[in-house]
Amino acid sequence: MNYRDQAMIAFVHLRERKRQALLTALGVAVGSAMLVTTIAVSRGSSSNVVAKVIDTAPHVVISAERVVPLVPDNIIVRYGSRVSMVTKNINLDEREVIKNYAEVIESIRSVEELRSISPFVLSKVIARNKTRFTPCIARGVVPHLEAEIAGLKKNLLDKKALDELASTPNGVVVGDLLAKKLNVGYHDRIILVTKNSEEFPVMVVGRFSSGFNAKDEREAYVNLSLAQRMEGIASNSVTGVGLRTAHVERAQETSDRVEALSGYKSESWDETNRNVIEFYNRNALITLVLVGFVFVVAGLGVSSVMTTVILQKVKDIAIMRSMGMPGRNITRIFMLEGFMIGLLGVLIGTPIGHFICRLVSAIRFEASTAGVLKSDRITIIEKPDAYLIVIVFGILIAVVSSWGPARKATRYVPVSILRGEVGA
């Protein structure tokens, strides 16, 4: 008996119980549709986060932490050896900064991948407007240099804000959620209070919306010189340098090159935001595993159908065994039935999953500020490999689920069955 004959017998068995076989196939179809949709939503969610990170943060950040120690100024040479002389105690309150940042910038200009370079100073302050106040981070920048670093220019709600910031020494550009918290608008005045309780009056010259709620409600841009005064550091010092590269996927390589040339620790965007990216990827994996259990339930349905078919076909099994059919052929017949159910299920389920994805991607809702990202839609990413994974997994579950009942069919003793005994 060849494979075609075995397939015909399997088809006849299922046709005799078409209602039960169809319902079982629909169970596989539901699992397929849900898994296709979940993979598309998970990929879309992770991709959306990565895109936002790339679009709203420097590709590479040079921090004030040195990887190549500075040589102390008070070194004296004696008998060919060097001795370091400490003349004062270390001030633990002194903030780490990049001194002579212009020299550091010049040292990395030879890196071809770099497209934009922007020094900055970060200052943790409390923004106050009359009785309203909230903690935030004031980022001191050179407006025309910062414009292309983190997508700031295109995220501006007031398009001329950076030009006005450059011409207003005490100007500030605030996130739109921060502006709502403080209840301020264009040309309103607020007070920035530093950790040393120093107050710096500033005037709102614009707002931005990055889509990252944490950034939009806790960040503001001021001029570099103002931030340096708030932090009490010299005019030739900054707390970091932001870089934008030509190829974001090679940011790690660029970071290593910049670190070697500058002597300061450098991090690429994926290193800096590793926790956020891993959080979304881990959640996506957990969701996939949970949805995968729908297939397990469908597999139990396949196993139940196979068991029922075998109990109804014990006499046919006995006759085939009496005629000399090997047990492996009988096993193969019932596993082919499981294959057919699984194939029918995925052929029905994957188009339904695609339709659900199209439906979900077309839905628009009011952008919410409750989550990490501000979005008015659910991002969907469909790729052929997702459908291939679902099809293979669905068929595999159905075949594996039919293996146990199929093996049981070969254990029946033909003589006992023909005598009217079901068990072996």
C-alpha cells in the first residue's frame, strides 16, 4: 500500500465524521488566526519603540566618564620613576564633566559615520509656575546643533521655537505634557529651581512632542550657557556630547571608535535604552507563549477526534492487520488524518489572521498619555516568515497530537477484535 492509498483511507475516515473534523479544524484555525495577529502586534509594538528611540535620542552619547585616566598635573620625575603628589582632598560634590569639550569634538571629527555633533549639559531642576511645580530635566544645548540630533526640529509644535531659543538667552522649549502640567503657554514665564535652591526665571518660547510620554512631561531645552550657569560649571565644560550617525544600525561600531579617540565612555542608542527594548521584547515573547497554548487546546481536540475515529474503526484495523498490513502503515494513516485537520485549520486561520491585522491597523483612537508611548493606533507588522511559522506550528501540533491515538491503534490484537473484544 503506497502513500496515496493511505491518504485516501485517511480522507474517507474524516469524511465520515466531517462535522467533528471541521469543528476540530476550526479550533486549529482560531489558534492560527490569534497567533498571526499576536506576532504582528508584538513585532509592531517592538518596532514602534525602537523607531521612537532612534528618532528621539542621539545615536551615540559621549558621557563624562573617562576610560583613559588623565595624568595628574602634579607629577614629578625622580630617579627615573614617577610619583603622584596629592595636594588637596577630593570634592565628592564636584560633578563629572567633559572639560575642554571643543578639543574632544575635534578629536572625533575624523569619524566618517558622524553627521551631527551637539554638546549638552543636563540639569535636574524643579519647574515652577505660581502654585504649580514639577521636577524636570533641563537640557542645555546649542539650538542649531541640537536640531538634527534627536529629531527635535521635526517634533516641534512651534516651528520657529529653536530660532527664538537661540536669540533668547533665558528661553526654554518644554515638552507638551510638561506645559500642560505647569499650565503655561507661549511667552509665559516660569522659574527653574536648581538643587542649590537657585532660581532662574525663563520664558517659554515653544513646545515639542516626541511621542515618548516620559520625555514630553519631564524634559525642557534651554541654551547651553544657561545650563552651565545652573550647574555651576565652566563655559568650556559639558556633561555629555550627542552624536547622530549616517547608519543607525552601525551605531555600536561608531561608539567604539568614538570612545577610543575621545578617551570618554560612549554608548550607542541600543545600549542606553537596553532596558526599554528588552522589556517590550520580553512582553512580546510572554504573549506569544500564552497565545501558543490555544494551539495546545486545539491539539487536544485533534487527539480526541483521532481517538473516536480509532474506536469506531477497530474492526477495519483488525482486518487490515489480518491481511498483513504493517503497524507503521496503520499509524501513518491516522497521523495523515491529523495532518489533514491541521492543514485545513491553518488554511482557514491564516487568512482570517491577516484580515484581523488589517482591521486592527485601520482602527484609530484618541492618543493616550497613560502608557510609555503616545500613539493613536496599534502598529501592525506582517512578514511572510510569521505565516510560515504559524502554518508549520499548526500542522506540527495536529500531527503530534494524533501520534498517541495512532500508536494505540497498532496495539490492538486482531483476533481479540474479531472475537468482539475491544481491548488487546
